[in-house]
Amino acid sequence: MSRIANVFQNPAHRALLTYLVTGYPDTETTVAAGLALAKNGADIIELGIPFSDPLADGTTIQQASHLALERGITVRKCLEVVARLREQIATPLVLMTYFNPVYHYGIEDFCRDAAAAGADGLIVPDLPPEEGGALEEACTTNDLDLIYLLAPTSTPERIRRITASASGFVYYVSLKGVTGASNIDITAVSEKLQQIRASTDMPVGVGFGIKDAETAAAMGQIADAVVVGSALVSRVEEYAGDTPRILASVGEVLSSMRSALDAG
């Protein structure tokens, strides 16, 4: 059983997925923050590979990605961060990347090296399943889950198509917008999750707009997992240059969400 699948073995447990921009403010802080997230209740850690055109990301993650690139982060350095974390924790690690870096690295080479470093899965927001055959094959060969996204605009036919290709879990984007947006309509999300579950038995995680423990708890009532990203990256940004405060802050955010999910 994969590490990702193991996270969802207990149907009463609501998984908490976290996101960091790899290399922001530097790789040492990313590793330390990853360890802090694992310690404070993260079930899966998503590591974003900075890209110059992050179309799904809001301003907080865009700015962090831009600075990481300016400071010399590369795909290979991101994989080194994965390897360093894997040496110290068993928490599933998922790489979030756009397709361009994967394509230029080489699809087969990227999946091989990601798996060798200790990654468990990939999220590629700009890759539709119609164009994902080569990556799906490379992921299967290297025991990586390829996690596809669904949106509020996804039709029933589109839901069936994407869930047929996905593995690990399905990532539902809770609103029409980018990461860090707000004003989640819980009722609308719940209705959409019912549609998704009619097409698949895979767990469904919900992301975009999960800002605090209250929002996480509300989403945990209807989803198998909640994803928190910008709320963590903003804490890294706020205390950039003061690693102890970064670690304390992201730990505080996460432990409050973990407690709220467990209480629910």
C-alpha cells in the first residue's frame, strides 16, 4: 500500500494536507518547515516547485515562487529537499509542479528521480488528462500517484473522465479563482462533492481558501481531506529571515487546524 493510500485507511480521520514553496526563503528553511509540519499533524506535505508562470496560484505563492527562482532554486534542488525530508520523516510527499518544468527535465527522468528522492505523488494543475498519457505511464512505472484537479465548473462527464485517470486522491478546487482566495460556499462544495463521489470511491481533498481552523473544521465535515497552502506560505513570508519564528508560526497554524479537524 502506498503512503498516500495509507493516509485514508481510517474513514473517520480527516487528512490535513499542507503546502510549501520549495526554496522559499531558502532550502534549509523549507526542510525545517516540512519537519515542523509533520510534527504538528500534517498527513501529506505538498512541495511546490517554483515556476515563472504559476497560473493557479494567488499573489502570496506567486511572490514566494518568484523570490525562490531569483535565489537560484531549480528542479534538481527541489528533489534534493524531498530526499532530505524523506530521510527524516515517513509523511507522504507530493510535488506540485506545472508541466513545463517536467517536460524540460524529461518526463521519464523526472518521475524516476522524484521517486528515487522519496516523492509519493505529483499534482500538475495545467495538465488535462487528455494530454497526460505519457506522464500517467511514467508515474505508474515509478509508483507515483498522479493527482488530478476538479473545479466548480467540472461537468458530470468531466468528473467521470478525470476520476478515471486520477490516483491517490482527487483534489477539488473549492472556488473559481486562485490559491489564497476566500468566501468558500460550503453548501456549494458539499453538493459538488456528492457529484464527485457518485463517480469515484477515491478520497476527495478540498483546497483553495482554507485559511484557519474554523474553515478547516467546516470543510472536514464534508471532505476526506483539507488542503492548506497560502495560510502557511504567508507565515513564512511574514517571518522570512527568522527561521525559529517561521517554524513556531506554521506549527501553530497547523496544530490549530489539526485539533479542529479531530474535534469534528
